[in-house]
Amino acid sequence: MERSYRVETRYATAPDQVPGMTTEALRRRFLAEELFAPGQARLLYSHEDRMVIGGVAAGDAPVELPCPAELRAEHFLQRRELGVVNVGEASGTVTVDGTKHELGARECLYVGRGAREVSFLGGDFYLVSTPAHTEHPTVRVGLADAEPVRLGSQEGSNDRTIYKFIHAAGIRSCQLVLGVTVLEPGSMWNTMPCHTHERRTEAYFYFGLPAGHRVVHLMGRPDETRNIIVADRQAVISPPWSVHCGFGTAAYAFVWAMGGENQAYDDVEQVAIGEMR
């Protein structure tokens, strides 16, 4: 099988570096713009908690999960775990060491440390990987199996459902926490009031956004925020010190994924709306 992939490295950023950044500098540091290309795996290796995010547009030919030199490993999951979400409309197949797992739209697969061969077929898959200290079994989970949480309201423009896939009370993992949030038509805000979490890095991957529309993603220290304009199928890396929230010009969905010191979903530093600048 042909190994076709691209990998990019992003170094960690201190909060005092942000105020002097231009719009383009912010985008180069925190935004992943081109995660999907036909027949290719595209990976971004972040030094924020050693998180790897990526995309695979498999089509009719299988695409294997590469092991880039940046990992210094015999295979990608030698010291890592992996979360996969099908962000396309069509079903796709993820094969792990010869076992096939069918994923429908917005369904998730957790792949534990130690799996040697992973390949993708017939779908568009978003990937998130974090370091792992032990093995957990590979598990598929659909929307019907997740732990849904309905939040917000139509009046507040934030009526949304959060589906928790990989978390302490769901699919077991070493440190990866992952889920999907789906906004209802007419809603545009996510994660407001917002928060930070000093013990975890988080990445937001926006998808399901209609052509020509955008999400305005807010990041930075709560008292000195910046914005990044995000298109469909783009991701923003959020360091532990940064808020992460946004509003869209149309309804959308996003994959949120965290890794770091703990898996406590509620271990956050809440920020009141009136405190933001």
C-alpha cells in the first residue's frame, strides 16, 4: 500500500507572545487550514501536550496511517492512542490490525496503544492522537451510544447537543478526551460563557459549515482575546492558557478533543462574559 502523507510541526506558544502577533502570525501558529487532500493523510504535530491532529480523505483506495519521523517510533501507535471521527456524509471503514470497523457520519473509533496497522477507506476522517502509557481496547461508538448533553437555548443562539465519546465514564483512554458538538439551525454560539483549563490542551475542528460561511473563533487570555476566522474543515489548537469559543454565520458542528494532565471534564477555569476583553 502506498504511503502518502504530509506532516507539519507546530511549537508551543507562551501567552505573552500573542499580543504582538499579526493576523497572519496567529493563523500560522494556531490554525490548521488544509487537513484534507484526496488519497492522503495530513498530520499536524503540536508541541502543546504532544497532540497530533490530522485528516484522511480516503476515497475508493485505502490510505494507511503513517508513522512520520517526528514520532521516532516503529509505528504510529507504539506510544500513542488515537481518536477517529467520520466527518463526511458517507460511511467509511477503519481497519485496525485486520479488523474492520464501519463508521457512519459523526461516529467515532478509539484505537488503543500498540495497534500496528491502521488504514482508512471510503470516508473523510478527522484524527486526534495523544501520548499513551498503557493499552486500552479499540472501541467503536455511534451517536446513539454516546452520552448526549443538551445545552443552551434558541433564544440564546446556542441550542446545541454535546456527544461525549472518549471520556472517563465512556470509552476508556489514557489521556485523550473527545466528543462532537452539534448546533441546531438558527444557533451560532459555542462554549459561551467560555473557560480555560490549565491542565489540558484542546483542539476544535469545525465541520458541517455551509459553503461561504465562517466561524469566528475567539482565543487568547480572557482579558486580551484575539479572533481567528475559520472555514469548514479547519481546526484551531487551544493552549491550556487560552479561551476557546466561537460563533458562526450559520449552524455547524465541531469535534473537541483534549489531552494533558487529567481527564476531568469539569476541571476548568470559568470566565464570566463580563470579564472578557
